[in-house]
Amino acid sequence: MIDALTTRVRTLTSAATRISLPPLLVRAGVFLTVLAGFVLAYPVQVLSGRTLGLLAVAALLPAVGPRRVWPTFAALVTVGGWLLAADGYDRPVELWRLLALAALLYLAHTLCALAALLPYDAVVDPDVITRWLLRAGAVVLAASVLGVLVMVAGGLGGNSGHQLVTVGGLLVAVGVAALLGWLLRRR
């Protein structure tokens, strides 16, 4: 028992001394992106010291474990904050906030995917991370422009939010995630 514990501590110490900067920066990017999404989604009245500390811990989880369930958990906490702000605190749905939150959710998702691929001690060319971020930026820009064009063409985007559509979209997203998880386990 003691030997197993000392072996584990030595392994952890060895791994901590071998950490390289690029994977650490990607994980810091995950943390900052998720935390920015939380701050943008939640109403100001809720963001007190204690709640902000809990949200910081929730933002740290996907940065530490990007291959686990934590990125999904962080995205659901962000969406929960958005719904709390819209329903519980009657914050109007504004296009800039919605686009910024969608961009932060996507950026957190893609950074978690990159962090899941990079071991802590990986030697990474900075061009890899730059190209990854440029591609993510292009996706965010294209989705934002297309989303605004569709809203203008459809005559949507008034001052009232459509809660039923929001909940329906969330259920579809959860259903797709469950289907993908089931298909992955079926392999």
C-alpha cells in the first residue's frame, strides 16, 4: 500500500517536471474560455464571491480532464446560466451576447479537443496551435454571419426570446449527444 502510494507520487512528480509550455497554454485557454462563457451567461446578481469561486472550479475541470465528461458539464452549466438569466432575472436576449456565448462555447469545445490530443509533455510546433485557432475563428465568423443573415431573412430577432425553441434545441443537442455516445459504445 505504501509502495503503491510512493510510486504514484514519484510518477506525478516526474510528470510535473516534464510539462511543456504549449499544452499548458492550451489548457489555460480552456479554463479562460469556459470562465468567460460563465461570466457572460450568468446574470451579474448571481456572480458573487462564492458563486464565482464555484464557477472557477467548474471552469478548471475541463482544463484538467478534457477527455472526460467535464467539457459537456461546463457547456451545460453555461446554458443553465443563460436560461437562469433569461427566465429568472428577465434579461433580454441580445444578439451580441448570444453570438459571443456561442463563440465561447465553440472555442471551449475545440480547445478541449486539442487539449485531449496533447499530452502534458508534448513538443508542439506553435504553427499547429495557430492553425487550429485560425480554423476555429473562421468557423465562428462564418457561423455568426450565417446566423445573422438567417435571422434577418426570417424576420426573427425581436425583443422577446423563444423559450420553447431554446428548450427544444437543448433537448435535440442532448439527444444527439446520447445517440453519438450509444453509437460509440456499440463499436
